[in-house]
Amino acid sequence: MLSKKYLNSVKNVTAIMRKIVEGTAPDKFTTDHLKKLGFGSSNDRAIVGVLKDLGFLNDGGVPTQRYHDYRNQSKSATVLGQALQEAYADIFHINEHPAQSDAAAIKGLFKSTHNVSDQIAGFMSNTFLTLLELADISEKTESRIKREPSKNSEVEKKEVPEKKDGLKDPPSVLVPILRYNIEVHLPATKDVEVYNAIFKSLREHLLDG
């Protein structure tokens, strides 16, 4: 999953999200409602589509339970974090903790996945990263947990040496051996820079970290 919705300008995204928390939930979240909140610019209208992909609004623009949960300031960041993990799941497959430093890899993923220009991929990336700054992604969603690398454990039992009298010593202690398998889902692209950015990010977060 990788949302295609974006804003050309993200300068008012933080203010709009703050208004959602501070104000009351409308019957329908429309461009007219945005104007009433003080955001009449055509650049701001695209936030409606973004909110739908985040699960804050249904297809008709009616606020969902997630929208109402977000209005609880004590858990706003967590609610948004869970929404981002669902709407932009492909990004979290590459990096469990994406950040501004991963902008190049994230932009490349948008470009290859949605077959868009550098400019549009940049808008998509900026929209995600701006929302990410407002979110807490420490609490993983159920779908993200299911996609995490599996941790296979095997138990090894040592052979018990047989004594001369035919008796064996008491069973030895079971020793757990843990193995970790990490899966990386790479986007289908001919742009080698995308892969370079992805593996650079993996090296920084997994090997060097």
C-alpha cells in the first residue's frame, strides 16, 4: 500500500491537522469546511483526499472513528502513526523508522511505484514526511506486525553419553538457537539510484546502527 494522494504545498498541513484536534467534527469534511477553518487556497483542498487515504474520512467525506480518535490530543500522534503505517505500508517495509534522511529513497519508491515524474514524486514524499513529523510510529499496527521478518528458533539437544554400566546421565539443558531472517521488498524499477538509496538506508539503520 502506498497512497497516491499529495499536496503541492505542505506549508499548511500542520495547521490543518491542529484545527482537526481543536475544532468540532463536521458532518462532512469538504473544501467548504476547509474555507471555514481558514484554508481557502487551492493547494489545501488536496488534504481531503489525503485524509480519506489515511482513514480519517470515508469516501463521502464523513469523519470516521479514527478522525474522532485523532481529536483526542493525548493520542493524536499515535492515531496518525497507525494511519501512516497503513496508508504508506510499502515505505515501512523498507525502513521500520523512516525519517527525513530517507527522503531520496522514499521519493524513488513513489516514482517507481506510481510511475510519476520527479516533481510529483517529490510532492508525494513531502506530504508523507510532513505528516510523519506529527506522528508517533512506535506502536505498530497489526498488519505491520504480520509482515515483519519471522524469528525462527530451533532447540538443540546435546547427545547424552552412555556410561559403561549402560546408564545415561540426566538429560542436558536445552540450548535455544535464535535465527533472524530479514526480508526486503524492492520496488520494480530500472532506476539504479532507487536501489542505491534503499540499500544505503538499510546499511545506516541495520548495519551501522
